[in-house]
Amino acid sequence: MARLDLNFHTVGRYRFDALGVGLLLIGALALAWVAGQWVAARGSEAALASAILKLEQRPASKQAASHADSAAQAARANIATQLKAGWQPAFDALAATRSSKIALLQLDAIHDKRQIKLVAEARHLADAVAFIEALQQQPGILRAALTQHEIETDTDEKPVRFQATVEWRA
């Protein structure tokens, strides 16, 4: 068998063929296009960053601030009127008329009318009426009224569940 001597490296001589030159030109064009896209993206990024910076440094509009201020002032005024309501006469009256015959179940305050609506239970209707009359006699109470009552027939004790409204003086 004859020896085969292949020499892939030629010394001092380069060979340019059409395929190699074509691939080199396509690669150079692709590199130029990618570089142009990168430069354009950096320019638009810089423009957006400067626009954001301008928006952040711009003072807030006066309408939004005045609307927020008016809402905050209304909330402060509402809280101030609730704090000035003088709830203590109603609470003192309820504490003074506390009885083992009456069980308070629920208290709902209506601030604007200075009223407390309460739900309670008593063993007898006479105990509920006596409780309302005792509330009416308390200093600071303008009016106490029994608004509704019903006998709970579901239980053996058959308590009277009643609702009352208590108004106090300012």
C-alpha cells in the first residue's frame, strides 16, 4: 500500500475562494446590523431615562394636592366631632342602671343623633320596663324608650329580648 501524505497547511499562501469571501461579507454585514441596533437601543434607553427623570422632578399638580387635602381635612373634622361627642353620660347611665336581671347583648352607637340602640334580655317584661325607666331617670339622659320586645319561646326560661333607644344630652 502506498503511503498517503496529506498537507492541510500551506506555508505562506492564502487561498480566497468565492464561498469564503461570501461568508466573510455576510458576517461583516450581520455584525454591522447588530451594532446599529445596539446603538439605537442605547439611544432610546437614554431618552426614556431622561423623560422619567423629568417626570419625577416635576412638582405635583395642585388639583390632586388640594383634593387630597380636602379629604384629609374632612376626615380630621369627622374624628374631631366624634371625640367631642361626650359619650360619657350614656356610659355612666348604663353603668348606674346595671342589674343582674338584665343582660346587655348589643350596643350600637349612632353618633350624629347622640343615640345608643341596645339589645338586651330580661327574665320578665316588667324587669325590662323598670330598666328603661331607670335609664330615663339618669342625669345626662334626654330620652330612653323601649322600641321592641319579644318573648323567646325556644328556651325553657322564656326570656324577654328587647330593644331600646337611649339619647343623651350634649
